[in-house]
Amino acid sequence: MSFASVGFQTLLYKETLRFWKVATQTVAAPVLTAMLYLLIFGHVLRGPVAEYPDITYTSFLIPGLVMMSILQNSFANSSSSLIQSKITGNLVFILLPPLSHWEIISAYALASVVRGLAVGAGVFIVTVWFADLSFVAPLWIVLFAVMGAAILGLLGIIAGIWADKFDQLAAFQNFLIMPATFLAGVFYSVKSLPPFWQAVSHFNPFFYMIDGFRYGFFGKSDVSPWISLAIVAVFFTLLATVAVNLLKRGYKLRH
């Protein structure tokens, strides 16, 4: 795989331009949605977070909303692009050029990272005025934001390869991605849950992405950020391997 190859750069440019040309829909709309979440939940549940008495709920909520927006939009970018290419029949123009499987996967994933971070930055810019945020460990913020976006970009590639129509892709997003993000501690600390549901939350890899990301702001988390990083890295490796193998096999692509 060569990131300097013309084919890789062209595909990355094409995938980035695809969402940027409709930025009102792909960037501005998710930012507005996150803003509404903040206005509603931040107003209704104002006050200190029970587990973190020195952190207001609004401050606690903002990193969760930023990360949720990054994850959901990274998934949407790669998954929607692949399913559109499959349905319109122009996916052949991606598969025929002399691009390695890793170059194709990397271009789709990196474009998803760009969109996810663009939306996340937009959400942060419009919400940061509502609370005082600290930046205890900014490198952790960047690391988990990029890793989380890449993971959801890979998951979007897998979903886009698997789905044959938009209904299947919508089911994947509505019954897997959305519940996993909402139940990963975006709006609450998992420490506030009963012991059984705390244990269940720890089987959700999205929880570690959000918890590690929030640690970068406050220096506090439900689990060690090193544990979160290890789990996120394993999840990334697993999804990358699955995505490349599906592409190599031509699963639902060569017909």
C-alpha cells in the first residue's frame, strides 16, 4: 500500500469531495442536531454530575455529543458511498483500477475520518460557549477522535459491502450503530447505572471510545484510558482485517 500513489489520492479526494459538496446536509445538519441535544438535555439536567461533583452536566455532555457526532457521521460517510456505488453500478470503476485492497479501504476510511472530524469540530465550536471546558490531556482527545472515526469508517465499509439496498443499511444503522452510541455513556456516566447494566456497558466498544475521549478533557474517566486505548486498538485491527478480507473475496461485489 502506498499513500503516495495517484490512485489512492484520487479515491481519497473523490470520497472527501463527495460529502463536502453537500456540506449543508453532511456537516451542518448533524451540528444542528447536536446543538438541539445540548439545549434540551443541558437545560433539563443542569447541575453537577453525580460521579464528578466538580463537573457540571453541560460540561460533561459536550464531549459526549462531539464524539457521538464523529462516530455516527464517520459511519454514514463510507456506508452511504458504497451502497450508492453498488446500486448505481459505478462501483466497478473503483474495483478495476490497479489499487490494492488496503489502498481502497484506507481511502474510504480516511475520508470518513475527515468528515467525522469536520462534524465533531463544528459541534465543538457551537457548544463550547455553553460551558467551561478544560483540556487536561489534548493528545488523548485527538487520539480517540481519530481512532473512533477510523473504526466507524471501517464499520461503514463493512455495512456498505454487506447491504444490498438502503433499507438494509438503515437497519444496520438504526439497530446497531445508534443504540451502541446512545448506550455508550454519551448522556450519562455508566457508574450511575445498576451493576448489571454497568457490566453490559463494558462489552460495548463504543463506550471506550467515548470514555477515553472525555478523559482528555477532564482527566477523569470510568475506566483507565490505557485500557480504553487497548480495546479500541484491538477493535480497529479486527474491523480492518474483516473489511480487507471482504474486499479480497469480492463479497457481494462481484455480481
